[in-house]
Amino acid sequence: MATSAFQHNPELSAIAIGWRNRDIDLIADMVLPRIQKGSKEFRYTRYTPAEAYTVPGTRVGRKGVPQQVDFGGTLVNSECQDYGLDDLIPNDEILRWETSARPAVGGPVSPEAKATSLLTSLIMLDREIRVANLIFNNATYNAALRATLSGTSQWSDFVNSNPLNAILQALDAPLVRPNTLVFGQACWTTMRQHPRLVQAVYGTAQTGGAVTRQQLADLFEVKQILVGSGFVNTARRGQAASYSRVWGKHMAALYISPDAADADQPTFGFTAQFGDRIAGTMDDPKVGLRGGRTVRVGESVAEVISAAESGYYFENAVA
């Protein structure tokens, strides 16, 4: 017997969980990996980094007492937030699809499945924007772990800039060495053609060319290169569309490890997730002459920056 007006549909949930843009477009789940939580409310401890790097006297006399150390962490209480969208489908449209002739294999999907797919893409894009706004934000980083480039220091200046040296130094600056480089697509397109990087990869003077993600990862000895290439329409509803990249012309070096987050070890950030992404329907008798059905898709998550000391940020890396 149903206990809620919202009917959870396993078939639609499979669409909501499985449908996604290409990995090269949306990277939020790789930048801030999801970690399942048993409830919407959760807590984690944020320790002062100095406590782990300040060594007290450890020598103990024959009848002495070892020096006592107190680790003072800050307990942070947080909560997963609900993010969801609805789409209302008139029963006339559902009936038309149910009674229409369709091939045994393939053919158009049901209105509910199509709505679930489109709603899921918007939920994912909204999350992409939230994560990009956290990662590519000066306020997220300590003053010593960020740089704003301008003029000849921007990596789009192939003559005067030196991204090879800048990134190598940035990787050495955080307390935990980053294992991931995150680029906006516009930054990556320019960066991979920079003569200093092309020459460093191929070991000879080059007048042109480009490097791959794997070549750059090997050069900087990092685990992965992530490039955010998704688009978002920034115009208000009803106005002419204006598309821009979700991830701007910036770059960040981060230490990303979902295993570390679960083991009380430093990681730049993570996403707390309560349950799975859900999808289902609710009947709405007030719509049209024959009523309708509302499709709902949503998830409960919280994006957390847990160890900003393990990252470095270049704002306006290219012009």
C-alpha cells in the first residue's frame, strides 16, 4: 500500500541514475567525488594543519613522562540539501504514446522517460555549476595558494609566460601535493599548445603542436587531467540564448581522494550524498481535461571543501 503521493518508479530511477552527458563535458563527480552518508545530517572534523607538522620534544628521561599532545579539531555539522525538478505531462500525451504503433525494438521513449532524461540533465548541470563555482573561486583557497594572472603572465602569451615553471611550483606549494589538474576547456585548449609544454613533452624544440592529457599528466607526475567543457545558457528564460562555459578560463591543482575522505585523511573536498538520485511520478487530476502526471527527479547532496590546503588555484590563467 502506498504511503506517499509520490510513487518511486525503479525504471525511471534507472534513467535518472544512468543518464549523463559525456565525461569530458561534466566533471563534478570526479572533482568532488560522492561519498554515501547514512542520513541527510552528517559531521566531519576539520583539524588545524599545524598540529600535524609541529613536532614536540619526544625524548623521555629514565623516570620522565612523555610530553602530552592535544589535537584540537573543529567538529563541523553539515546537511545534504535536496535538489529536484518537476515536469508536468498531460494524460493526453501519455495516452497518445501508449496507443501509438511502435517498432518492436527502438522507437520513441515514453513521455515519462523523456522527461526524466531531460530533468536529470538539468540536475547534473546545476551540480556542475555549483562545483565549478567552488573550485574556481579565490575565496576557497588560502592567500598563499592562489594566483591571479594578467597580461604577459597569462599562459595565452606564448612568448613571455612559463606555465611549466608556474605549475611545477604550484604543485610543491600545498601541504599535500595535488594529484589532479582541473582545467576549464578554454584554458586547456590554449595550454596544450604552449611551446614550453610541447617542447618539454617531446624533448626537442618545436614550432607547433599540442600535448595530450596523458602526456601532460606524465610531465607533471599527477594522476589525472580533468577538463570541464560543459555549456550553460546564462540568459533569462524567454530571452535569446547566450551560452558560456561552466568552467571558465582558469586552472586548479587539487589532491582528490575519496578513500582519504572516508579514512579521516586530507582530501581537497568531497560530496556527501544521502541515498541515490530518485525519479518517480505523481498524478495531478487538475491539469487539463483528463488530468496529468508529474515526473520528479532529484537528489540529496552537499559539496564540501574539507582541506583547502591541498590545492592551488590560477585565476584567469589565459586571456
